[in-house]
Amino acid sequence: MEHLQDLALFVRIAQAQSLSEVARAAGLSSGAVSKQLSRLEAELGVQLVKRSTRHLHLTQEGIQYAAQCRQVLSQLERAREEVRMSGELVGEIRITASLPFSRRHLAPLLAEFGMRHPRVRIHLVSSDALVSLVGGGFDLAIRQAALVDSSLVARLLVGDRRIACASPDYLARHGWPQTPGDLVNHRCLLPGDPPINLWRFVDRDGGSVTVNVGSGMFQTNDGEVAHAATLAGAGIALKSIWDVADDLVSGRLVDVLPDCHSPAAPIQAVYVRGQTVVSGRVRALIDFLAERLQCSPIRHRLESRFAVSV
């Protein structure tokens, strides 16, 4: 068992290419991780990793060994699942997702999934920061953006778009922007870590425009705080329709640029490319989330609102 733990640790080192990142995720000191790596290298009689003050790189032997280790661990995971009684899903799934999406949509869906599969343990970490799957030891991330990291694999769950929205009270005090360019004269709220001040829009004719709203009048790393501030009349925010759909229906928030929207963006289930075999419980959760989100009334509002298939 100790040898398998060494293999699993080395795979995480190979993916993260950082001893300190792996140490934090494993709850160990960097020295302890380095010692385990050195023990593995001594046992094999080869150098797996080249270390410098700031960087860590795999040797050619390390690259080959990491690939073989992934196959061994994946086969072991598959074997465990195949021998479980009656095909019941068992084990832990570690997930990360944004705070707003976790609270409004993911939490109730995970609760439903847990009732269907009572022996699956769910560990959800909600953060508006883009956390490392490998460093955090996550099996899965739910992300509301296009995939840019080639070491990850993504599966589309459902479409998404962002809209500029404000409270009726704010609009009564400050007036309506008539075009995206008018946003520079308004109080804009910037959620995110880091905040995004370049707001992109597509008009009804398919033309695109990018507006730099500056440093904003209100910045926060918490999307829920930005949502509450928007409801309170603090300004205009660019929010996912999945975050504000109920507020738009109730009239608490208003779409201030109804003839424009942000470019289409996917909500995706993301996992590490090196996972040769995704565990059955993770596959089952991804399938479940895709099915339930596709059936959401918000998806149908999204299609109707923008007259496109997403």
C-alpha cells in the first residue's frame, strides 16, 4: 500500500510540477513530499525530477514513469469499481465550482445525487478563484468559461451567457445606457479574482464590441457580494444568466442592454487529462449534472432570450 501511495504522489507531482502545491493538497510538509520522491528515485535507481530553486521538471524517465503510473492507478480504480457489490457507487468526489453557481444550482443537484447514491461522499469547495485541480486534489471542476488549459479535458454541460443588469432603483437614479459604450459613464461592479474590466458584447446583427469599464466603482472577489450589491442599486454588473434568471423574472433586476449579450460561453465539467480512466462515480455525476441542467427552465429562457441553440 505504501508503494501505491508513492505512485499516486508522484503522479500528482508530475501533473502539478510543484512540490509545495502537492504538499498543501496532501496536508504534508514540502520536506516530507521531497523525501518520498527521493525514496522513490532511490528505489528505481533513476532521477525522475530535475529540481531548481523555482522550477521542477520531469526527466525523460520521469515522463515515461508518470504515464505508466497513471495507467496502473487507473486500472486499479477500475478493478475496485468492478468488484463492488451490485454496481453501487462508493467513494469520495472532490469538486470545485464558483460560489454563485454552487449555491444556486450545484448544491441542490449534489444533494439529489447524494440521495441516489448514499455511499458517495461529496466534498465541494466553492471559490471564485480559478483553483488548481491537481494542487487541490480535485476530481472535477464546474467552470463557466472556455477551457484554456491543455492539460484539462472538458465536457459541455449546458450553455451560458452574461448580461449587463441593474436594479430598477439604480436605473431611476442614473438612467439607462443605450449602447455598450455608454457603460463607461455608469457605476460598474467588477466581481471576480481578478476582476474583469473588459466587457464584450454581441449585438442582434452579430457585431461585436469590447468596452473597458475601467477600475469600476465596486470590486469584490465574491460573486455573491457583487450580486447583492447589484440588487441594492450599487451599479451595473455583468452576470451569468444562471445567476440572475430569477431576479430578471421577478423584476428585481433588469437587462439594461436587451439588444446585446455577451459571447456564448459554456458551463463545463472539467477534469485532468492524465486521468486515463475517470472513475465511475465521477462519470455518473457528470452525466447526472448534464441531464438535470439541460432540463432546467433557465436553459429554455436562455434559448428564447437569444433565439439561439446553446
